Amino acid sequence: MGLIGTGAIDPRPIITATFPMSDAETAFRTAADRARSVKVQLSFAEEETQS
């Protein structure tokens, strides 16, 4: 986390999908499917999703 915080590592290339908290169940199903995803993140801002 420290390296991400300082900008030494950019995690964005490995984030496969972003889901709103209201769609957490789908996010966890997607994260469990390693053939389709690397890292999945949950967003607290509903309008900032890209699944």
C-alpha cells in the first residue's frame, strides 16, 4: 500500500472491472472467476463504474 500511495506502483492496469457497492454480489462473482478477471474493485460512487 505504501508503494501505491507514493505513486511508485500504478495498480490501474490490473483492475479488470469496477462495480458500485449496490452490485457487490456481481463484483464478488466476477472476482472469483480468474479466467475473466485479475482484480475487481468496489466503488462507493455509483456514477464511476465500468464493468
